[in-house]
Amino acid sequence: MSLRKAGKPSPTRLQPPRERPLIERRVVPAPGAHRPRPPAIVALEVSKTYELGAIRVRALRDVSLQIERGDFVAIMGSSGSGKSTLMNILGCLDVPTSGRYLIDGVDVRELDEDDLSDLRNRKIGFVFQSFNLVARMTALANVELPLAYAGVERHTRRERARQALASVGMARRLQHQPNELSGGQQQRVAIARALVTNPTLILADEPTGNLDSRSTGEVLRIFAGLNEEGRTVVLITHEPDVAEQAKRVVQLSDGQVVDDHRTTALASSPPQLRAQKSARHAYGEASA
Ligand code: ADP
Ligand code: MG
């Protein structure tokens, strides 16, 4: 719509028209008004340097990264490229040497150790390559642990742990100890433990690194399902076929982001589920 009044001659243009307004309009929300939710993760020029005596290792160098809620991001890179260092910072297990890190819009520098551990317990589920289950404790007891730390009452704790284990297909292995389970089953217990607190962010560091291809497929299906439920998933891997299951792939090399590309729209289902859906669709059409 033109703001110029009809009939008024147009002024002679001395300059080409501006493509953008001279002054950007910024919507300033009124106090108390609903504001859009901030990204799940914002890292701004994050660096991490380890000091080993006289040797300084620059594990991360000015990494800036924004991850939206509901995204499924693979972080790739060869061994030593800084992936675990980045995950430790994203998970508030470690702090940057310089730069800023905001989780859900909160700058972690403003939080003390208690706030940080509270935030980790409430918002983040961790999954590691080596499962990190407690030996000589049953699957059920392992999954109950985070709830026990959070002070959840025993009966509720047990029930939620049961549900989490059922959701990863482990309902019939509640009383097994880690050494009585396969690698893939142990990882599913570890995922149940990560889920039982209902976190919005799942951080997984090479979760399929110790698994065979079948268990890798199962674990990736579980992550895809968690993302489909609206959780943000950050998956660290050095395997390209694992990274293909994410919606976006960030490549680290020598502590820097060297590539960042999206393969699947943020609002879409993760690739594996999309493939399943379209296969079902095709089958439905063929058999109709
Ligand atoms: P990745 O997970 O990609 O293999 P890391 O983040 O573990 O990489 O390591 C990045 C670099 O930082 C490597 O050179 C590694 O040796 C070094 N590094 C990692 N953790 C420490 C530490 N706690 N102390 C000293 N150096 C470390
Ligand atoms: Mg690592």
C-alpha cells in the first residue's frame, strides 16, 4: 500500500530508492507483555583454553553458535577438534575462558554453582559414549538416581523411572544390572536416565561411538522421537551417517566452526521419521 496521497505528483527521485528503511523499526514489548522465547542456546565468541603447565591448548576458538528450540543439531569433527569441550560448556559442566553463553536466554555467568546444578538437573539430559551407568545397580535404580537427587519421593520416582525405561523399550529389563545388558541396552538405560527429569535439552556426546550398527539405529530412532516431541537435541559424533539423522550439521575443526548447514527444516520431523512417514504414505497409496 502506498502512503502517498492520490493525485499528488511523485517527487523526482535524485537517488535510487533505499531497499531498507533508514531506521529499522524495532518492536519493544511493553513490560509484562508476552515476549518470544529466546533460543535454547546462544554461544558468543566462546573460547576455552586449557593450561597444562607451560603448554596452552586452545580447545575452542571464538565459537559463536545459536540453536533454536526444537532443533536437532549434529556437531561433527575429528578427534581433538573440541567437540567434548563444547558440549561441556553447552551443558554448563564447564565455563568458557572467554565469551558468553546463554541457555534459554540466561547468561550462565549470572548463575552461581547452585543455580547451575539446578539448571542442569531441570533442563538438560546428558548421554555419553561410555553410558556412565552405576555398576551393581539395577536399570531401574540407575534411572531413579536423578530423581533421587532432585528429592522426588520414592514411589513417584520408581513410577517415572519405569515409564522412562518403557519409553526406550527396556520395560522388561528393569532389574538387570549394567553388566547383564548389551551395549545398546545400556545406552537405552542411559537415555532413560537422561529423560526421566523431562529435560528440554538433550546433549549426547558420541552416544553411538561404542555401538554396533543395529543399536546405533535404535538409539538414533529414540533421539528422533525425542526431537519430534519438541525437545532440542544436540548430538556429537564423528560419523557422517549418524550426523545425517540430524536437521542441521555443525562442523568443528581445530576448535572453530568451519561449516554449518541445515538439511531439514526446523519445524519438520527429523530425517529418519520423515523417511518412515513417506514410506508409510507410499505403502498406503500402493495398497489402496
Ligand atoms: P573432541 O571431543 O573433539 O575429541 P576435546 O574437546 O576432547 O575434543 O579436546 C579438544 C582439545 O583440548 C584436544 O587437544 C584435547 O587434548 C584438549 N583437552 C581436552 N580436555 C582437556 C583437559 N581437561 N585438559 C587439557 N587439555 C584438554
Ligand atoms: Mg570427545
